[in-house]
Amino acid sequence: SFFEKNDDGTYVGSVNVNTAGEASLTTERYRLILAPKGNAFEVASKEVVDTFTGLHRVQGATCYPFDTFNFSREGLTVSASNGGVCESYYQGKVNYFLLMAPDLKYDYQIPEHVNLIKTGHDFYALRDILSADHKEVMNFEPNRFSVNCDAQTCEELLDTSFTGLDRVPANERPTEDVGASTVYAPLRARVEKNIKEIRENRRENAFSGFQRPDDIGNRYFRASVRKNDDQSLGITYDNWGGYEVRFWVRHDLLDPEAPRGTLFGYYTEETLKTSDPYELDMRDDQGNRWYDVYKVHADVIAGVNDPEMVSANIDFGLNIKHDIDVLPFFIRTTTDQFDEDYKRATLIVNSIRVNGEEVTWVKLNSFGGIAVLPRVAQAGSQLEISVSFDTKAIRKINTAYSALARFGWLPFVRFGDFVEDFEMIIRTPSKYRVLGVGHQVEERREGDVLVTHWKADSPVVFPSVIFGKYISDKPRFAATKIDGTEIPVVVYVDEVSAMQTSYRGRIRTDSSTRRDDGTLKTVQGSVGIPRKSLRSIAEQAAQAINIYRELSGVDYPYSSLNLVNDPALALYGQAPSSLIYLGSLVFRGEGELSGEGGLFGGGGTSISKFLKSVVAHEVGHQWWGSRVSNSNQRNYWFVETLAEYFSALYLELVFGRKEYDEQVDEWRRNILSNDLKTSVQAADTLWPGKSGGRARQSLIYNKGPYAFHVLRETFGDDKFFEFLKGFTQELVGKQQVVTRDIQLAAEYHLGGLDEQGNHYNVDLEWFFDQWIRGVGIPVFTLDYTIRETEDGGYLIEGTIAQEIVIGNGRGAKKVAGHYRGVIDLTVKGKKKGEEFQKKIVVNDASTSFRVKVPVKPIEVAINKNGGMLAHDVIDKTLIR
């Protein structure tokens, strides 16, 4: 497919050839002319048109003894004496060093400067809690210390951290490994083991170990303290990172409650002094630093010659954000982590063109590489990238259902890319129905091939394609846009799932329905999907579209909406633009799943709630996710939080306020039953708590929505729903936003007009610090007295004290501070209907109040209706 025919019957095309040298990888792009010879072809001529030598690997190392070592960076301190250190070289410059010593020790404390910008996230308290509760992870006897770093940082650390270190001059550095025999014996053994492993890897794969040079201006280091090969902790500094500094832990401990991954993320003192909070929110993640994808025009052949194979010719449009000379690309797996046959897809690139000019590309592994630009692409410019490739990227579940991998099957498109110009032609076997993104503008048959053409009217996120043999249904009423235009809503179920009568397997669900150890439950039961459920789901989706249109004043962004079952035994939803996936269990009735004898063994209040709202939640992502998306992963929370909150409003408007209140209660139960050790905003980037996925879910699906419930209770329905409409319309105009954008929009639209008619904002810094950026939940203590007054009334005098609690159960700890908000005081008399309420502003560790009521109180309570998220109230009563 990547050779073009000439008039004389020959073919011309390009081939990239990689040659592994000892230190460098050379890629040569040949221009070949193929001439017919019998029933085959021969190379008539070949010419090298481009050579790229931009990948290298470590070559050479030197080891030395040292007298003392003292390292102190961003909270991590390491010291040692009378040990040895080995440094390795990349292109003649140090890129790594490893040291060992008999008295090696370390300590980690949150740097004092971290609180220069208040974020509500109390890292200091969290660090103390984790150190006390998880000593085996945070405090161990270290065996060795290593640092990966850019050349400049490595030199600075080696020059300033050691005494008694006699290094060889830069111009005399060896290309072999020398000096190990003269250093501390344990280090010598470690180095010899490392050298042996590297040599074995290179014997097995001559292309292993090659990597790109550091980008100019990128300063970084990864400092690792190791107990052994399986347990370590350390800090990573990257001046281009979303977080400049990350403290992380790694281990293979069997304790499922032990912290893992990145625990803290923060910034250097210099950055905090020179950046405002909005700039910190806006910092790019490494993965989206270089470009944004604004266009995808694709011609895709899916499953025509091979049921798992995709062949595609795709034109990408990129907005370049920083100067760049190579473009990395990749493809994700065809399957997922729940699949026992988990495997990587293989990517075959036929050609890559940049602005019409063919370029050299380098294969880095079986699923990605880099495209070498003909010249540096300048920040602010645009590139047109054309890629022809083949890959096994089709996930075939049964004879009636096939889907392309949902994330990453398009080489340059990442999750979160906001593709403004999307168009795709899809070719599949003619026996199938195709569901794409946007709306279908054409369908035709070319022999045994079905050709469909799809185009989006609004920007799309993670484009998806699915095809199969389906039954379908639609609602009995229309979903419409503001101007009355009808939006077709159709639900599809593959024929196999519709007819299947029994199934035994592992349930794929959200984390709340897994075992405590995180493994998947095995169940059996009938999973054939009843046809009547299709219409029910279609009507839920259509009703949600109409409700969200009215709540937000913003139209559903596409011309149609398709919903399709995933045949896997699954209870979940996922929402690419205009195409919603629903696990097959969503189509089952509440009785079959949560009733006595059901798949979940009886009970199942949460399952009932999930089934009522899952479709509405996924429809919400067409606003929160597709119309408004997150600028980086540190600000993903609101995509789920607002889809979930809108689904609660859907429950209220369809079933009544009682359903909304029950959903709020469910959020509270989930929040308080999980050990939450990070904030709502950081739930996707920092360790969320000992329950892992359940803690993350409680943060962004429960605590985040509860925060919006608190806003509603604080400002009242009239103001809140007026705010919700203006807030959504403003954010839709920005398209990709961060947490500070959400805060600023809320501050404006919850504001008002002063006496002179001038608009004023409300200050919600405290609110977002508490509920979105903060960690912890208040617990209130009510202490009061009641006495009868001379006029026959009753005076209630008392205090509302509060403390902040981080975590729950054994991991719960009280920390300094207090929350601010409006809390209801409810007084009940003896007779029915004798109930009085007063709103009290709490803004200190202790708040006094004085309330007079006309009847004798038999009950005094605060926060009875959950207007403020809190633990159960501690009540102290004295009646006189």
C-alpha cells in the first residue's frame, strides 16, 4: 500500500532500515524502485535519501570510592560515608549514578516552601499520617541510592554532594566499565550484576537500550532510595512536569492498603514564588506538552481481510505548542486489563508524511516510534501529518460484535485531545452495521464491503468505532435541540447477547463491586438481554438530553446519539463523543442483579441506584467531557463529577426530590466508608487512599458531586440553577479548562448586582480549598442548653465545635484546622409539624449560637439534611 505505480510498470516507495551500532542507532530511508520479474519483483534501484542518528545508548562507566555524601533536594535527604559510587555515560556525559555505603540513611519531609501557595491540600499532615501508619513503606533500611538525571543536573549533584571523590576529567571518560574492582564490595557485586544483565539484553535484542537525547532546557532527576529490587521510594523532579516534584513509593508488598505510586505532587520554591495558582493548574503534563490534535480525517479498513486487522490512511492536524524536531507516536492494546488474553497490538507503519513531504521514522518497539521532522516545527505553527499504517486493533467479542480499541488506536491522538475537525470513512464487511462518532453522512456498498462516512458537528474526544450485527430500538418521544431539531437516539444490542441464555464468567464493573482484595467476582446467571430494555434505555437517554439542555442552556453537541451494549459480563458505562458503551448487565433488571438470588446475591441498594442513573451519567459526558474537557490529567475530576451531579438532577426531575436526596445520602455513605488520602482534584494523579480504585471513585464520583450539592444548599435553588446555566455556558466557550476556570466561573455566576447595578463576584477560594483541593472531612460536636424564658418560650444556647478528620477507620487522624460553611440547626417540638430551622454560619473551631423557639424542644440537631458534608454529629445536651 505504500508503493506507487509508475507509468512504466515499476513501483516507487520508501523503506526505513535501522542499524544498531555499539553506541548509536542509525536509521536510513531508502527510495526503492521495484521492477516486475516473472511473478515477483526485484529492486531495480535504491538510493539513501535520509539518514537519522538520533538515538543512543549508555556506553561506559567509572566507579570511585568517596569519603562523604550529602544529598538534599525537595524534601529528600540522603547521607553516607566511606562508600563507593559508579557513574555511567550517555554520549560522553553522566546520565546516572549509583552509590552504596555501610551507613547509608535517608529522611523525607515535605519542604517548608510547599505552603507558599495555599491549596487546601495538607501534605504535612498526610506525610505524618502515612509515616505512622505505613512504616514498612515509608521507613526502611536502605541498601542503595541512585539518580537518573540530565547531564547538567548530574554534574551539579556529583560536584556538590561528595567529598573525597576523585573523578576522571570529562575528556578522559571511558567507553568501557572501569574501576568497579576498587570500590565498596557490595557496590562491586551490584555493578557486575547490572553489566551482566545489560549484555544479556543486548545479545537477545541488538536494538535494546537506545533512547533520545534530553530535550534542550529540560532539567530533571529521579532520585531512588532502594531497600531491594522490589521496594523503593524517592522523588522525581522535572521542570516541565505537571507537578515539578513528585514523591513516590514502589513495592510488591501484599498489603492491599499500603500506599503505592505518587503520594505527593508539588512545586519548587522558585516556581511557587513566580507563578499564580492558575498558571500551576495550566501546566501541561509531559504527554501533552508538545502539540494538540485539531484535525483527524481518516480512511479506515476494518476487519475486511482479517477480522482483527485495521488498515488506515489518516491525516492529522497538529497545533505545535513548543519547538520540536521529532514526534512520538504509539498505539494502545487491542484488549484490556480485564482480559485473560491481554496482549499488545503490533503497529506496522507504511509511510509518514509531514506537510506532504515523506519523512523518516524510527521504530522504538512493537507499538510505537518517532517521526523525524524535516525541520524544527516552531511553537505556534501547524503541521499536517499523514500516516498509513496497519495494526491488529480490533477487539472481537463474539460473531456479532467487534470494536476498535477505544484509546490510542489512532497513533497521535491521546485521551483528552479535543479534535475540532473530525471526519472518517470506515470500510467493513457488508454484513455488519457500523457505529461511528458524529453523524453518518453516507452509506454505500462496494461488493462485499460496506462503506460509511462519518462527520462530527462539534469537537470530539477519543474517537471510537464499533461494528456488528444488532437489534435496535428507539424512544417513543423525541430528544430535541433548543430550536426543536430532533436528535435521533438509538440503542443497539448485538444479536448474540440478545439471544444468549446463560453465562459464567468474571464481572467487569466499577471498583465498588470488586472483592476487598481488588480481584474480580465470578458469577453465573442468565444474561440474555430482553428487547424491552432497549426502549427503556433509549428513553432514559432522550429524557436526559432534554433535561440537560434545559439545565445548561447548551445544546447536545452532535446530530445523533447511539448507545451500544458491550457483550462482556460488565456493569459500567463509557462515553466517547456521540457513542455510549454500556456493559451488558446494565440491560438487566434491578431484580435480576440486586434481588434475592440475583447476580449480586441479594440486597444491592447501590446497584439499584447505579441502574437508575448510569445512562444519565454517560449522557452527561456529552456535555462534561465532549463540550467541556480537561486541559490536563490533574484537572480530570470535573468531567466525572459534573456528569454525576447532572445525573442526580436527572433523578430528581424524573422521579422526584426524594431520589435526589437518596443519591446524596449514597454519596455520603461512600465517602465516609472509604479511606480518602488525597483531594478530589488530585484523585487521578496522586494515591487516593488505601482502598485504591474505590477511594478514587469516592473522590470524583461522590465527594466532588457532594460539593455541588453543598453549593446548592448554601445559595438556594433559585440562585443555584441560574448559576448552573450561566456556569455551563461560560465553560463551553472555553472548551478545555482547569479547576481555576471552574472556580472563576462559579464565583462570577453565583455573584450578583450591588445597589449601583455593578456586578460583584463571590469569593469561593475557601470553598474549593475545602471540598475540591483539600483533604479531610469535618466532624461537628453540638453542645447546648435549653431553658424556658419568662414569656413561655424556650432559649437554646450553645456551640458548634469542629475538627477535621483525614481518612477513616484505623487510618483516621484528626488534624488542625476548620471548615467554613452554612449549617442547618433544626429544632422539633412535641406536636406534629412543630419544626423550626435556622441557618448558622460556621467559620471557626467553635461557633456560638442563640435561638429562641415558641415550644418546648424535644430534639435539637444540626446538619440533619446533609447541607454540609460531615461525619455524624456528636451531641452533648443539657436541658434546664
